[in-house]
Amino acid sequence: MEIFRIILLVTLVVCALSASFSKNILTSIVIFMSYSLVMSIIWAILQSPDLAITEAAVGAGVTSVLFFITLKKIRLISTGKKETPHEKE
């Protein structure tokens, strides 16, 4: 079990660093989702199921969806395209 904890901690640090240094925003968002999922596993191992569920739901779920929506809006703004009514969410 100790080796599993070490692997999780190393994965957590690698995800944090790679999300920070990634040039592609989409890649950074996916790495951030991985970071949040690893963090929720760590909370579960630390016997904090409420924090694990919250981290999985908010960190990997809601925040990632908001990042993807923001990325979509940014790309629409940078390309100069106007949003049609059927594309609005």
C-alpha cells in the first residue's frame, strides 16, 4: 500500500508540473482533470470520503466543463466568428 501512495504522490506532482508547463490549453485542462481525479483518490485513501466526492465532482467535473466552455468561447472570439442562436448553450 505504501508503494501505491508514493506512486499517487509522484503522479500528483507530475500532473501539477505538466499542467503548468504545457503549451496547449486543451492539454492543460485534461491534465488538470487527471490531477483532480488523483487528488480524489488520495482523499479516499486518507479516509475522507466527503472530500473525495467533492473533489471528483467539482474538480474533475464542474470545473473542467467550465474550462471547456471557456475554451470554446475564447476560440470563437479569437477567430472572429459570431455565435448563431443554435450554438448557444
